[in-house]
Amino acid sequence: MIIHMAEGATPEQTQRVIDRISRDYGLRCETIVSETTVIGIKGIASIVDEGRLLELPGVESVLRITEKFKDASRAFHHEDTVIDVAGVKVGGENMTVFGGPCAIESEQQAIDSAMLAKSAGVDILRAFVDKSRTSPYDYRGLELGRGLEIAKAMKEATGLPTVSELIDLRHLDAFLEAGIDVIQVGARSAQYSPLLEELSRVDVPIVLKHGFGNDMSEWLCAAAYVMSGIDREGRSVGHGNRNVILCYRGIKAFETATRFAADIGMIPLVRQKSHLPLLADPSHSAGDRKLVERVAYGFIAAGAHGFEFDIHSNPSEALCDGKQAVNYEAERIIRNARGIHAMLAGVGIESGSSVAVAAK
Amino acid sequence: MIIHMAEGATPEQTQRVIDRISRDYGLRCETIVSETTVIGIKGIASIVDEGRLLELPGVESVLRITEKFKDASRAFHHEDTVIDVAGVKVGGENMTVFGGPCAIESEQQAIDSAMLAKSAGVDILRAFVDKSRTSPYDYRGLELGRGLEIAKAMKEATGLPTVSELIDLRHLDAFLEAGIDVIQVGARSAQYSPLLEELSRVDVPIVLKHGFGNDMSEWLCAAAYVMSGIDREGRSVGHGNRNVILCYRGIKAFETATRFAADIGMIPLVRQKSHLPLLADPSHSAGDRKLVERVAYGFIAAGAHGFEFDIHSNPSEALCDGKQAVNYEAERIIRNARGIHAMLAGVGIESGSSVAVAAK
Amino acid sequence: MIIHMAEGATPEQTQRVIDRISRDYGLRCETIVSETTVIGIKGIASIVDEGRLLELPGVESVLRITEKFKDASRAFHHEDTVIDVAGVKVGGENMTVFGGPCAIESEQQAIDSAMLAKSAGVDILRAFVDKSRTSPYDYRGLELGRGLEIAKAMKEATGLPTVSELIDLRHLDAFLEAGIDVIQVGARSAQYSPLLEELSRVDVPIVLKHGFGNDMSEWLCAAAYVMSGIDREGRSVGHGNRNVILCYRGIKAFETATRFAADIGMIPLVRQKSHLPLLADPSHSAGDRKLVERVAYGFIAAGAHGFEFDIHSNPSEALCDGKQAVNYEAERIIRNARGIHAMLAGVGIESGSSVAVAAK
Amino acid sequence: MIIHMAEGATPEQTQRVIDRISRDYGLRCETIVSETTVIGIKGIASIVDEGRLLELPGVESVLRITEKFKDASRAFHHEDTVIDVAGVKVGGENMTVFGGPCAIESEQQAIDSAMLAKSAGVDILRAFVDKSRTSPYDYRGLELGRGLEIAKAMKEATGLPTVSELIDLRHLDAFLEAGIDVIQVGARSAQYSPLLEELSRVDVPIVLKHGFGNDMSEWLCAAAYVMSGIDREGRSVGHGNRNVILCYRGIKAFETATRFAADIGMIPLVRQKSHLPLLADPSHSAGDRKLVERVAYGFIAAGAHGFEFDIHSNPSEALCDGKQAVNYEAERIIRNARGIHAMLAGVGIESGSSVAVAAK
């Protein structure tokens, strides 16, 4: 982190900045006093809140070099993290497909959709008991106990590990007891810190969706909440859950022709910035079945470690998001996506094109 | 709600749409069959999930007329709602100022800032025990019990009612026991349904911030969660908390020169669309003390019922968001804002300019 | 187009709407009068300005069904348009690569970069004489005559057709005389109607970039300006230039980690909505060479007909946008992209997944 | 400008950066070599293209301190610029209202609307001959000669100076000969450099609208195009037109309930960043007459030097944007806005709250 003092800043003002950094963060500074005073902070400045420095008299601007999301950053963990979900690998050289119905609506629909997903080739099955909805009048899922029973039945019927979104943090134990293998954090909870803190105390793999109102740094800071295990009071370190899988789903933008703007550049960028496995969600980003197939191919070609998508045995009767669920084309989508992934194996992505670096 | 069937839709497809509306929502339809079939739904279509209709074969498009956020909509409640907070009125003809430090950092800072806020003329005092932060490494507040103790002391020292943000839903009882008068829902929790549902079961006034990734409809649907008291399973109606105060704070947009884009058009629009009291937050929208004063005036002139802003006894030592906190200028800001509000009293806003309607 | 009259609209108000549609647009209406009056417009309502209808007393809302961008719409031209550029096909089953230096800086740099582009396998060569820049202080190109001379030399040296951005509409003749094969309209001119009208009077193929502040409808309406040849006064039809190639480059969004948000869902969507060839620009969307390779793959996998990207013989000496130019990796990028395109040949995109339609 | 070299950058890499700055821009550098090398550029770094520096090997990041939009920046021109339009002052302590019909449709409509605008109290009359429209099928104005004749008649009938949008740069002379007093550059032309350059060669006052896809820096750089008179080739300085009036109209954002997001924080921010007069456009930002009144008040309270809005003698018959035009309420809007402006006279805005600076 580099701090640039304003023209005419006094030595006392400069000293006050240095004192704050040293006292509050335990970091050393190096000062260069010339016509323009520049202070360089040594050490891991992730923990520094630049807002507090900007507020000091005489400070003109602050240039952050070390990213805030230290735990999720590749700068501190060069190798890809590979996460094991009941024997299924996520991240690194692997391509993994998460799929299944958007929500559990009934036992019949859930089992039918699960079997369709399995035959299409998914690796990890969506078994979503709860649905976060914009309006309280929309379908939000079956009664919790019944939903979890069906989730269990889906797992048994297919033999696949299951992923399920946890909305109410008080239900975590029930989810784990019901054998859910991966806990998903949805877009609307993506910055809800009590939930993130709760998940930092267990070891179960987490799929952390990208909030549609969040930028990359906020998303990776949410991952840092789960991974660091830092608790609210003071800076003592708790347990920390390193098993975080990122899932991109696009952001709100002014274009209304697609549901969300799924910025394809984010896929290679997040791969370069973070060591965590990166999925993408073609169903919730595009919001329309007619787009899902090609969007899924785009994500894989751009470097995603896999995708998570909605598969429904009868989309036109779905109680939730049927418009974006695929049916029997799921098998073709997964097959072609694996073909693209295989073709591009070995085309480095983690550090950008090695060629470019050489060219510099 | 009007449903437009595609060219060539069959009578069977049309009937299936009508059956779904009648069976699932208990609403009647009127069909017009000509070259293009159009179905009109009669009754309050707020409860209809248009996504489910769009998914039916033959449906081309759906035009929503009744807004989803029924409980918050002026169409169903023509008069302004006025909420009483320990004797202070919010909404209607009143202009109310919420202010105080961004966060409680210590007893001294809290009491000093509270006294400054009181002398500046605030009506309801910010006493924020918890802070939702992007990074787990940033300051998130004192230990809960200690924070609530100080909040109590701030209330006693000033005699003002207090507002405090509830992040962890499990702390609601502690907040109420500590005498917090208004519970605030912050931008990062603005669509977290378990928290909204919890607040629907009490009567304490709620300040519902606008999530920076949410549009107007999502925001007012969040209000409907609190107001309707509809629980997750089925459509049975619970208690419902009608005491919702809206607070606008702007959205994420591509402009980086301001912190959030606080769309001034939203102020008169939300006043027209909703009967609920509407505040705005010049500190968190502009993110810079140098802009706060004029932004506050803009909000009031545009029709807000008041504002909530950060006042700190020593901004350059603040542990959180000091850059946007005002100090002794708070008094002038409140005074001028009240002047603007008084000058514009009687210039109708609820239904748009009455002149315009006549001109039509 | 369906017009929904407000509750309580009078028969006179309804008649006035019908009269306007009939008088100003020559279209017939069908009215359904029940509790809610609905007017359906028959015929091609692309020419109707819905703003003018919304303004009539009694009109509640207007639902547009026929898109405004008629000329570019697949609804009126079912087959893919394939454009011939000096023997190189663009659109349909073809994948075409446009590439070369961001700007002509000197003869040496231009020829070196052109030869590198040719050896990498580009089909159509960038020979950019003018550069549109945000700041007047940035490099905007060599003197026009000199620039066009070098463009000619690039074409001769490589034997490739050339594309060049026309900024000043008064230079069109000079461009055509210098043998430029494709005229590009840049993002900053994407809605500048005098330039679009000028291009409607020639037959040379046009690459129409997507403006970073425009949505899909605005972009395709810009294509309609070039294609329709409608002139400013009255509605008489002029020449019209049907040879329009679309080029997507992303939009401004709140994410700052990438330069623009290149919404991957737009690729299959625009393919479905329009019959025109669709390119994408991985260099200008991602803005960073380290992302260009994977973004290019993403665009092709999602269904683009090709891409246009910056290739520079010495990026670190580039006078313009060197950061996003690739060097010797260009060959690998084109090769892999062709592999992905070939693998997905025959996976329908134009009408969405045929499966999905069947599933309905 | 401060340049931060990457860890491990070699002395040769550092020297190359210094050489480029010295050779290409004629600026001196100061280097600080410690664990992290930092280069400070001395002098006015507005002319430096940071993209070219970022591309040099070893460069990690660049922190811009001097803004690119030098000519428009208050840092180089501390006093407010006041522009004289045929005796009407714009900027400084003045509040000025521009108003009239969105477009000239006929002599009758134009004169009626002009007289209504005059009686409402506008200072400068909209006499818009050309309209930039998204679709070629929408109304774009009368034949040029006829339009300019009517513009002249509007001026004569009212005795007010006139403002008119210039779209086609080849019409500039005709506009000036017809006695147009202020040339407006519209949102769709806001970055079209040939038009901006053309306007730099005359002295007539310019209203430069904010492009809905542009950020503040792009907008003020467009002003710099007009003001600097720098021509395309080389850096020689031409005439330059200093009479630029800024006009804010909001940006595209994901909120669809308002037409554009008019970020109220931009008003005081642009006042602080630039010495140029600043208007705002409540009609085109809000897009709905029902919002225009309160949005206009918001802009004035936030510190705008005035506003420009649509006034039409019969909005429901308008050929263009009737929905946002006001009628007889114009008089009340102007009167109340002047009241707010007078009340806040003397509440400093140019440098932010002086109090805040003291508090630091």
C-alpha cells in the first residue's frame, strides 16, 4: 500500500499516518520526503482499512497493492485449490457439473429431475429445499423437514453427492444431519456475515455464489469471511473453512434483454486472482433456457472449473424458475462442455498467457 | 395482468393458462380470442408469479399491471403512513432527521457524538452496535453486551429515541431489551428473508435500507416480507409489521467518482408508488463528507420525509466510515433542510403534479 | 403492440388512441372493451413510437411485441445473412477473424504487425488510421493521407482485405478510394445518426460496434439506420446498406476489475434476435491481454461468428491500448478458436435449443 | 502521477519508464529506490497516457493525481467561470433556466410553447430543429431550413436567446447564421470528437450534455476537446472555445423504474471538480412529467446553476417525448426553484464544506 500525502502536508501529519499504521496494524512504513511525500507500507496490508487512512489530515490518496481478500488470493497461495466432495474433485484440472431442479416441489418431481440429471452426467446433484425469493408471495419451498427428507431420497436414488442452499443459518445442523454434502450460499445472502461466520466453523464444502450487486473484491472478501474464521470481536483467529468453491452468476446491469450481465472476462480474471475453484451458473445468469446451452459453453471455454445449472423433468410445471431449466438437452450440454474443456487442457490460464509476460 | 398468447397458440394452450390461474391463484380470467389471443386476469394479481405463466406453451408475454409489492403499494393504501417512534412522527407532513456516529467505538466517542447530534437537532439517534463490513478484517463493533450498554447510555444522555442496525437475527431480543426504538435493516441484509420474517413478528418500527444491488420492486417486495407476515410454508398470514420506514441509499453504477449512484428521481417516484415514509442516506450514498450537505438538501427538495446521516465528534479518528461523517456543520445542514422542507410544504408529490393530470 | 387503457378510460379516449394509430401510422386496431379495455394493433408496429401513445389520456401501458429494429430482426428475415468481404465470408456457418494493430503508428510498426497478424491466421486485417480517444491529449492517429497510404501498404503486403474505423463522416470517400474493404463504426459513434445515414448510401460492408452505453435494442436500431436508408425528413426510403456486421464489446457496469462487462448471454441472444453476422471484441471488452485469449474462446463457444482483436508487433511500445494487444500467442488463439467452432458446428443456436421448444 | 514498479523490477526497467516520460511528455521524474521502487512525475501529468506506462515491463500500477480533463478542472482555474449568453449570465452566483419544447414540430406548436415558456420565466429558449432518436422510424425534425426559420420566429416572438442541438457538424454555419445563441451537444454525440473539434473553432457558448454511457472523467474530457482546441495531429494548440456549459442528465443503470439514474452526488462533485457552469436536465433524466418538478428542485438544492427542461403547449400531441414535458406547472417549478436557490446562496459548495476541512 502506498500513501500519497497532499502537497503541503506537514511532517506532523505524515507522522500521524505512520503512527496509526504502526499502532493499529503493527506494520512498518518507509517514508520518502521530497516535494511530494510518499509513504510505503511494508508487510501484508490486507488488514489495513484504507478509509481510515484517507480520513487523516494531509492524506491525498491511497494505492492498494495487496488485495483485501488475502485468504482467497492467489498471491498468497499459488497452487489451485482442489476440493473433495465425497470423492468428486472440484478445481484444478477437473471439470465438475452441478445440476438438478431449481427447487424441490414434490417427491415425484424431485426424483424424476434427479434421475434425469444423473443420466445427463451431472457430478453433484442440486437438492434445494429452500428458495430465496424476491416476493413473499412466490414459492419458497416445502416444509423444512419434508424437504430434507426428499433431498435424502434424491441422494439415495442417484448415489450422487448433493448441494443445497442454506438460507436460515439456524438450519445448518439439520442440513448436515440430512447428509447434504455441499452448502450453497445464495446471491441474496452473499454478504450476510452471520451466515458466512457460521459456515467458517464447519468443514463442509461451500459453494459461494456471487451477489448480483457485488464486485469481485466484495465476493472474494465474502470468501475471506468463511476462510479466515476471524470473529467479530477483535482479530483472534477461529477455525476457518478453507473449502470454498466460487460460483459466478453475473451482475445487475442496464441491459434488460438478458437477466443478468455475466461478464465473461470475470472467468479468467477470477482464475488468475484466486486459487479457489470457480464455477459459473448459466441458468441464473441468462435466465432463459434458450440461452443456457451456449452460455455454459462460453463459461467453460473461458476457463471455469465447471458449472451449476437447473434441470427439470417438466419445466412448464415448475413452481420456480422453470423458464431457465433445461430438460433432455442437459446430456448434450454436459457432453459438449467436457469436449471443450478437454480441448483446452494445458492452455494456461492461472497466470495469464505466459507469452504475454515474455513479450514484455 | 394481461397475458399475450403467441400467434398460433391453440385453444388448449390458452385453456391451460386459464386453468393454472384459476387453480393456483383463485383468480378469474377474461379471454379475448381474435387474431391474437389476450387473457386479462381479474383481481389482485400481486400474488401471481409471472415466470410460471411465461413457461406455459403458447404464452408470448405477460404485462404486469398490479405491482407485486402490494402491502407497500399506494394503490392499496392511498394515504401516507405516519409512524410514531416514541413520540417522534415519521412520514406524512413531517420531516425527521436520524443521525449519529456510524458505529459505537467507545463510550467517550459515542456519548460525545450523541451530544453533538442532539445539539445539531437530530430527532432519532443512531446507536449502531454492529457494523456490516465488506472485509472480515475491518472494524465490526464492540462486544454485543458492551455495545448495547453504550447504546443505552447514549439514549439516556440525550433523551432521544435510538435506531440500531440488527445484523444477526438471533440478537433481536437483546436489542429490544436494551430499549432500541427502531431496528434498521442494512443494505447487505436487505433481501435476507429470515431476518425480514423475524421482524414481521414484532411491532417495533423498522428502517429498511435499500440494497445497493436492488431495484425499486425488490426493495418494496422486501417491505412486503415484513408487512405481510406471510410465512414460508403455504400462504397463511401471520402477524405482520406495518411499521416500515424506507431508506434510500443509491445503487451500484458504473460511475466511480461517487460511491453509489443516488438516483434523485427515485425519491418522488417511491413517494408516488408507496405510502410508506421515505428517508434517504446522504452519508452512505455520497460516501464523502464534502458532498453530504448538498446531497441532503437535494433529497429533501425532491420529497424525502427526512434523512439519516453520520455525525462524529472526531471524524479523523473514526474506526468506520469517518470520511463521510460530518461534524459541527450538522446543525447548519439540518436547519437549511428544514427550511427547504417548509418552503415546499403543500407542493403535492404523492400523485405527481395534479396539473399534469389535468393537462392530459 | 397491445395497448392497455386505464380503468375508467372513456370511449372517447379509446377512440383517440385508435385514430392516432390509424392516421399517423396507417395501422388497423382491434378493440376489446370489457372491464379493462385492450387495443391490439395489427400489422408491423415497428414504426410506432410508443412514447406518443403513452402520452394520450387514458392509456395505462403499452406492450411492444414487434421489435423496433425491424430491418435487423430475425422475425422478418429468418435466414442468417452472410456477407462477402472481398471473397471472405462473414456470418452463417463461417468463423471469421479480424485482427491487427489497434492503430497505425508508423509504417514499420504497421507492416510488422500486419505480417504477424497474417501469419497468425487472421482473415481481415485491422488498418486503423483514426482513433477515437477519450482525452484530446492522447494519440489519435497519423495525418489522414499518410495513414491511408500505410493502410494501403498493409493490404498490399499481406494480400488481406482491410477494416478501418471511420470517425469523421467527411472522410468516407477518402477511405473508399484508399481501398478500405470494411468500414467500422466505433463505440463512441455508435448512435451518431449522420454517420449511420452516410453509410446507408454506400454498399461497403460495415462493422457496427456496440456502444458501451447502449442496450441491445439501441444497437440494433443503429443497424436499422444503416439498413433502412430512411432519411431524416418524412419516411421516404433511400438506398439502404444491408451489409451490416455486428460487433459486441460489452457495456459499462459497476464492476471495475474488468474494463467492460461483456455479457456472454448477449452472444446467443443476438444470434437469435438478429439475422446479421455477429462478431465480438475480446481486446476492447476485457482490456487486458492476460484475459483476451480465454475471452475469445468464450465468445466463440457462445456462438459468435468470429472476433476482432488487437495484434501488435511490440505491445510495450504501442501508442494506444498496448495493454490489450496480443503478440505471438495470436496464432494459438485463432487455432483453438477454430477448433471450438468446428466442434460445435451443427449445435443449433438461431432459434434456441430446438429441444426446449419440444419440451414445452 | 505516481508509478509503482513491481517487486523485482530491474534498474533498467525503471530507467525505461523515466526515459519515456521525459522523451514523450517532457516531464521530470523523481525516483525513490527502496524495497519498492516508486517514481513520481513532476509537472502537469494531464497529458500522460497512463495506459502506455502500464504497458512497460516492470510497471505494477499507476496512480493518477492530476486529472486528465485539465482545461475543465478547478485545480487549474479556481474561480467559477461565468458565461454570457446574449446578456444572460450562466454560472457563478446565477441560476439560469433553459426551457421550451423538446422539438419543433410546426410553427403553431413552436410559438405556443415558446410563449408558454417565456411566461413561465425561462431565461433561454429551447428551439430544437434536429432530434437525435434511437430509431430511424421516429420523428427527427422538420426539414432543416424550415426548422431554422421557425427557431428564428420563436426568438423574435419571445425576445429570448435560443439554444439548439447541433447533430450534423456540417450544419454549424447554418445554425449560427440563423442566430442560434447556444449550441447544444446531445447525449448521443457527447464523445463524437469531430463535432467537439468543430465547436472548438467558434466562440458560441456550448451546452455539453453528459452521455448516458459516460463517467465524469469522460464527460470533462469531452469538454477539454472543445476548450483545448488541440487538433488531431500532433499537439499544436488551435483556437479553443472556453464557453462550455455542462449539463448532467444521468446515466444508464439497472434500475428500470426511472429512465436514467440521475446521481444527485454528481451535482456537488462536478461543482467542486470543475469551474464550468453546471446545469441538469430533469426532463430527460426522469423521463416522466410526474417526477420532473421534484427532480428539478433536487438538482437546484444540490447546487446546480440551473436546469433545462421540456415545456410543451400540448404534451399529449407532442411528436417527441411528450411524456416528460410540463405545461402550465412550469411557472411554479421555476418560481420554487429560484426560492431554493436564493435560500442556499452563500452556503459554499466549490470546495466542499469549509467546516469539514477545518475539522480535519
